[in-house]
Amino acid sequence: MKAAALLATGLVAVAVHAGVPPRDAPAAADDGLTKPQDLDDLIEKAKAQITDEINENEEALRKRGETPRCTVRNLIFRREYGSLSKEDRLAYVNAVKCLQSKPPRTPASVAPGAKSRFDDFVVTHIQQTLAIHYSGVFQPWHRWFVYQYEKALRDECGYAGYQPYWDWPLYARAPQDSPLFNGDPYSLGGNGEYIPHDGPVIVPPPGVGGDNISLPAGVGSGLVKTGPFANMTVNLGPVGGLADTAPGPLGGLGYNPRGLKRDLGGAMNMRYANYTTVFRLLTQPNVDQYRVVSEGVPYTPEIGPHGGIHYTIGGDPGGDLFTSPGDPAFWVHHGQMDRLWTLWQALGLADNKTRYTDLGSGSYAHRTWANQPASPLAELGDVIDMGYAAPSTTIEEVMSTTGGELCYFYL
């Protein structure tokens, strides 16, 4: 009982566009910015179901004389960034800065712009961007990516905590004022200095269909000059994805030192990642429909919360499709991406366990970006390649956060 107690109109248009049956949002969430009881109930249900699942697995293994690796007693919990104590936030920040101070593992012959262990992860993302988005590997690849980043912070930099997440709707009106970005010593650095500007114009990568889309501007745009990452140097990129932005040396893999920029603001956060969005995600009946809500339709105004939050961060490198992991905010955003997928998977346990094996059959379930060019469906045995950043694995090994090497959940 103790373990159980411990666990204890955003995107309607894109849903209709993709053939997803619209669902009625709870009445308390009409504005999208008020957390409804229905959502709390879903989250508590997911926690209860994962607790039961872990206990049942443990019992079955012990009956066979086997020792379970993941139990409710050693389950790791990832937490919302603002819920951490100041000391824990500072420890996380210092671990990120430590990773940025360590030498890279990526050979200079592969990416001469990589100057740190932090950059190793950026290189891996740059090299694989067009294969790991809108494809069947997207969710498991990023789950393993975040896990290995967390592991590097712990194993190489002495961090005692776990990867926190950014609960998007909680700060949607003004993310720049949240504990993540208010510029105090415990934040991930402040917003960029305000410079009057238009919003970003997003352009498709070469060979990918779609139109340019214009998004609203944030309330920053300039260099980050407050908080722990005020003097951070971005080494890699840019690569592509924004109009009027020339690529860096060697297609973004060369050395291109410059300051960190951000363009945080509430417009895109409120539009693409509010409580209604989260409720819709958790109530989708299958992974194909889940992913349309989560990732939207590429190069249309319905970019979903994944893209919506990336462009809420904006700036450089956060607004660059390829080099976005170069902003420390990337990792808390993808912590939330993984959290919601984890909760959605757990909510399916009452019926069956297909959410831990099914990669879908829609256009995002293939081995290429939205099945362009046409490709086979992704399979559980497909490799998740981490390049020089970390060990690789297979999709099957990371479909559950309480299976394989993994043993974590979210509070």
C-alpha cells in the first residue's frame, strides 16, 4: 500500500485532419489552462496500474525462482522541475555544466565542433534527425536518449538525482517566469534578451514535403544573460529548419562557437501544450492517433506539443530542428514527452499490454520521416543508435520504463 500511495481545444483540428475521432475535453478545462479533475484521475489511474503490473511481474518471477530486477521498492521516480528543492535543482544544473566541461568521445574526424560530452549527444541527434522524427523509432529512441543523458549526469558527474521534466501546461501563460527559466541560480537560465522581431518561419528539410509555416514570436530572441547558462557557448550547428538561417560549418558538425539564445513566451505554449492537449493525449485509443496529437502534422500549423514546445524555447540552438539538444531545456521537454507516453502506456494495462509492443501502422510508424520515401514499418528488433554518445540498444528493450535495463516512473 505504501508503494501504491507513492505512485499514487488544443489540437482538435489536427485530430480531425488525421481521422482521429474528437473527444470531449472535461468541462473544467475549457480554457486549456486550468487542470481538470479528469486529468488528475487519469494520472492516478496510470500510477495505480503500473504499481499493480510491477507487483504482478515480481510475484510471477519469484514463483519461477527468479529475482526481479525492477520492483516497487527500487523504482526510480522522475519529478517536475519546479517541485524539486533549490538544492536539487542546483545539483542538476551543476551536473549539466559538468558534462559540458568534460572532453568529447566523438572523434574530431566525425564532428570537429564537438568539444564536450554534452556535445556528443548533440552530434548524435544532428546525424540522425531525419530518421528519428515522425518515424517508428521516435518515441523509444528519445526515451533511450534521455535515459543515457541522465546516466551520464549520474555516472560521469556525480549527480544523485534523476532527469526532471517540464510540465508544459503548469507554466503555459508565461514559461519565461517559471522555475525553469526565471534566471535565478536554480533555473536552466533565463529567457533571451528582448529584441523586437517576427516569429520563426519553419521550413521543411530537403526531400521532405510540406509548406513553410510562420509561428508567433516569443518575448526574447537575444542572448541568455541571466542564470547558470548565461555564459554558455553553443559549439555545433545550426543545421536547418528555419528560414534565413545559414547552416554552420560542415553542415553543423564543425566548430561554430556562439552564445545561447532563447525566445520563450506563452503564445505557443498555450496554443500547443495546454491541459486540453495533455488530456487528449492520454485518452487516445491507439499509438497512431496518440502520435498525431503529440507530433501534429509536419509543416502545417498543427505542429503538436512536441514541436510547439521546441519552438516555445526557440532561439539558437533550441529552435533548430537538428541541434535542439544543445539547449539544456531540450532535456526537460523530452522528459515530459516521455512522461506522457509512459502514462499513456500504463493506462492501457487494464485491457492488454499491446501499448508495450505496438509501434503502429500509420505514416509515423515507418523507418523514414512520415514514410517519405516509402519504407517498411519499424520493428521491435530495430536498433536505437546512440553513435558516440552512449551504448545502443533495440526498440524492444525500451518499450517499457520498468523492463529491460529501465526501472523508473514519474511523479
